[in-house]
Amino acid sequence: MEKIKRKDMHRADIVAAVRKAGTSISALSVKAGLKPTTLNNALERRYPKGEKIIAEAIGKSPKDIWPSRYQ
């Protein structure tokens, strides 16, 4: 039986989920003591600290959002 590959959430869906949670990527960055654009890095490449912050904001685990990064 073949392994089923799960796709990462689309960047726009992640941003939308953060907005639905009542905040923004920039606000999460500032709240974490980072520059406003820092968490954008997690949307493009592996950044465990940023992934965790975003995941907690939307009630998911980083593995659920970016399964390709956690094999």
C-alpha cells in the first residue's frame, strides 16, 4: 500500500485562518517580540519557532499545517 502524501496548507489558507482567529501574521510576530515581518518566513520555509506560533494561533499543530516539513 502506498503512503498517502498530505499537502501543506496553502499560504493564503494559513493567513485566512489567522485572520479568522482575530489576529494577523504581523500582530503575532510583534506579540512574540519579533519584527512584524519575521513570521512570514514560516510561510515560505522551515522555521520551527514561527511555525509553532502560527499553529497555536489557529488551534492546529505545525505537523497539520506543514506535513512535508515533519516527515
